[in-house]
Amino acid sequence: MTAAVDINVSKVERSKLNDLSLENLPFGKYFTDHMLEADYENGEWKNVEIKPYQPLVFEPSLMSLHYGQAIFEGIKAYKDANNNAYIFRPHDNFIRFNISAERMCMPPVPEEIFMDGMKQLIDLDRNWIPNKKDHSLYIRPFMFSTDCQLGVKPSDTYKFMIILSPTGPYFAEPMKIFVEEKYTRAAPGGVGFAKNAGNYAGSMIAAKEAKKLGYDQVLWTDAFEHKWLQEVGMMNVVFVINGVAITPSLEEGTILKGVTRDSVITILKDMGIKVEERRINIDELMDAYKNNSLQEVFGTGTAATIAFIKELRYKDFVMKFDVTKCTIANSVRQTLNDIRSCTITDKFGWMNKV
Ligand SMILES: *Cc1c(COP(=O)(O)O)cnc(C)c1O
């Protein structure tokens, strides 16, 4: 057990909820009344505070703006029919956060600040958790370097924060995907397994160019041959071939270890579906498509949960999928949604009560 952390709390005088309805909010545009902030200085975390959501003020020489030591997480909280609040698998995100921190030469955030701080913040802003179908409270923990000087080195000081954003419903339209052969998201020895801000910046141009060709996102391939499949946009990817679910394995360090990916694997196995975590390349995928054994392709991630894919294009070869027949993706999605809305038993112990 970790010691409870001393958090200084200052509350808003008037909640912004008085002027806002929690229905049909777009993703990531509205923020709750409060935020959590902690500072790393002289080798220790201090000044852990929950306070009104407000702007930050820094010098232009703030190191994270220049050298990119910045990492984040994405988690969701839900309410059941009795108004109890739950966070979905937050401890997995806590572990991943500190793996990202280590890769980017940043200090680990203690469990009592990340976990207890998150729970205390959500408890205070619990009225902000929407209780409508397909709505949730999106939780964004993040850390960035705060030394103010130029000169490349790991910063000596950092800020850890958590902000909360009510959101939903999230309509994930079936996507058209372009298999990327020019740009690379991740290579062995790189930072693909870390949830650092720069990974997102580096990937945007591929999506932008795919859009010009009429596609929604790209399917990332390996850096050397551009054949081995990695992820779809900023989501993990699952292929169903002959009833077997296949998802790229993690050992090369080029795949982000998604909490949704892990949840989907667990649910599929529980449904009696065989799951393979292994390398898979575009030739195997095209062969399976040609002999009618490639049944489903879908993405997994916290924002969309399951994103259906209706078309994949590799060079001039177009593969089309009837998403109404994607029964495996559909039932995993249903099970995940039912667990998160507390309408079925949480048999895997994923819902963490606040
Ligand atoms: C965040 C992220 C995912 C999805 O992870 P979840 O924990 O399921 O939300 C997948 N790929 C990348 C590159 C990501 O940044």
C-alpha cells in the first residue's frame, strides 16, 4: 500500500455546470471545474494541488516547447444507473505512463499522486460524469518539462497534471484506410511504445496526405520493408482471418500497448475465439482477402473503443469489408460497452469505483 498523499484543495465558487448541459458534447472541448497539478523539483514531487481549471503561465524558454519531453494518457470514467462513478482500468494507464516517462528521461510519478489524485479530482467533479448512453468523462493525465533554458538535456523540473473533459456520444463512422509506405510511425529502438506528444505530431502528415486521396487514416507499416503491419492511425489494429483474431505483437517496441487492445484480447479469448499476437504482413492479408478468409479489420482505442474499417487500400489493391457482417468486432464492442455502463457483471474487475 502507498501512503495517502496530502492534496491541497481549493474549489471554484460557482460551477460551470450551471451553464452547460452534458449532452452531445464534442470530444475534448469542455473541461470540468477543477484540475490537479504537481511539481517535480530537486528530485521530489511536491505542491500537489487540486484547484480551479485555469491557464498556465511560463517563460518562452520552457524546455518542453523546444525539446519535446511531454507524455500523456487517456482514460474514461462512467456512471452506473445508481449514480456510482467508475474509472476503466486506470492502474494500467498508470503503469504505462511511467513506462513512457522512463523512455523520455522523465521522473516516474508516484502511484499515490497519479491514482489517488485522479480519484480525488473525479470525486470532486463527479457531477461532470455524463450518465447518458455512449457518454463518458475523458481523463487526461500528462507531464511536461518545465526548466526554462535552451540547451539539450533532460529537464530538472517537471509538471504533472490531470484535466477532465465530459464527452459523447462518440460516433465512429466506418473508416477507409490507406496502407502507408512513405512515412514511418515507429521503428525498433524508437519511441513507438511510449505515449509521448511527438508521436502524434510526427504522424499527422500521413493522415493529411491520405485524406487528400479520400482516406480517413493510414495503416502504419514497418520502417524497413513497409510490409509488416503496426497500428491504424493512433489505434491498435485487429485482423480476423478464418475466425482467428490476429494483432501485431509488442516485442519490437513499435506498438503502443493499448488498454483497449488488452481488453479486446481478454474478451475475445473469453468468447472462445482464438487470438494470436504475432507479426503479420500485408502479403498475408492480401492472400487472405483473395481467398475470402479475411473477415474483419478493426481498430481499438479509448476514444472510439472499436473503430470499424470498411476499406483498406495497398498500392492499387482495394479490399472492401461489409461492416454489418463484422460480428466479432460488434460483439466485443457490445461487451465492452456493457461492462462500462455497468449493465453486465464486471467479471474481469476492470471498473474502479471512485
Ligand atoms: C493511446 C494509443 C492507443 C490506444 O491505447 P488505449 O490504451 O487503448 O487507449 C493506440 N495506439 C497509439 C499510438 C496510442 O497513442
